[in-house]
Amino acid sequence: MIGEDPEFDAKRFYRSEQGVVLVNADMLAALG
Amino acid sequence: MGVYVFTAEFLYAELERDHRDGTSSHDFGKDVIPYLVSRGLAVAHSFEVSCVKTTPEAEAYWRDVGTIDSYWSANIDLVMPVPSLDIYDRDWPIWTYQQQLPPAKFVFDDPDRRGVAVDSMVSGGCIISGATVRRSLLFSNCRVNSHARTSGAVLLPDVEVGRRARLTNVVVDRGCRIRRIL
């Protein structure tokens, strides 16, 4: 799930002021 | 914001001058352009005058996509039934490189595993395999796998969304693989 839990999203990805979540390869790689 | 046209020689000279200016914050919009305007070295053309509009009454279409929010909004606006920018206007084709790709494909029509896209734009080479795509814009060669759901998703080229993944109001960068569990 991405985009349904603001706090969880902000920890893993970049979450904008308006709640749009940016996901890129580096962020996914950091999750292991 | 706007579109700027320079000769290369003039632009290089101005950038070097700004680089040497210790009082400058070296911002194009805050420093370089105002400097040129203040010295009468810039000429402006009103965008409103030559902008292509969906209808004569419509506002001139311009979007600054310098933030994630504005980039997302500009893309998602295109999937609206009547978007501010009509990219289907044959009188104003978009001349750009397009990779030769097979059409988008939507497969499986089982009650619990149906490949559909609604209020969305799906580019060539995409496969929606038993997934539900709503209010989303998919660039080329994306794959959305079974039982996955997207809403408000902007997927750049070559993104793969794994089985049962759920994406809401996202921008996913080129080539990312979204696994089922994150």
C-alpha cells in the first residue's frame, strides 16, 4: 500500500504537502 | 514562469556574469531575468496572445510542474473528461519522439480478476493484467498485475506494479518495481 497511511508513507518515501507520494528506485532500494 | 529564448553566446555570458556576482543568489528567475529586464535586454511576448486553447473562451493553459504536487496535478488533469489541455486536438498535434509500441492491453475478465482502466490514460506497451486502474495516467510499457489497484497514480515508463499492490495519489519514477508488500 502506498498513499493510504501518511506517516508510513513519509517514512519510506517523499510525501508532499498535499499528500502526493513520490516513489523512486533509490527509495525502494532502501527498503531492502 | 515562462519560456525563455536566448542565443547561446548571450546566455553563457550572462550566466558567467551572474556567477561572478557575489550579491546574486544565482537563481534564474530571481536574479538573471530581473537583471536583464532592468537593463532593457529582454523582450516579452504575452503567452495569452498565442496560446492554443481548447475553446476560445478557455483560459490560456500553462502549468508550472516544478513541484511534485504540481507535476501530479498537471498529469491527473489530463484524465478528466474535459481536461484543460486537449491533447487530442488534431489541429495542434504534439510533435515528439514516440517509441513504436504495441497497443495497451487489458486482460482477464473474471468477476474477481478483471483488467480495467477507468478515467485513465494508458500508453502503448502497457498491460493491465487483472488489475483495476482508476483516475491514473500510465506512461509507456507499464505493467499492473493481478488484483492491484491504482487511483490517482502517475506511473512513468517501465513501472511494474505487483500483485495486490494498492497505489493512491502517487508518482512512481521510471522503471520502479512495486512489490505486493511494502
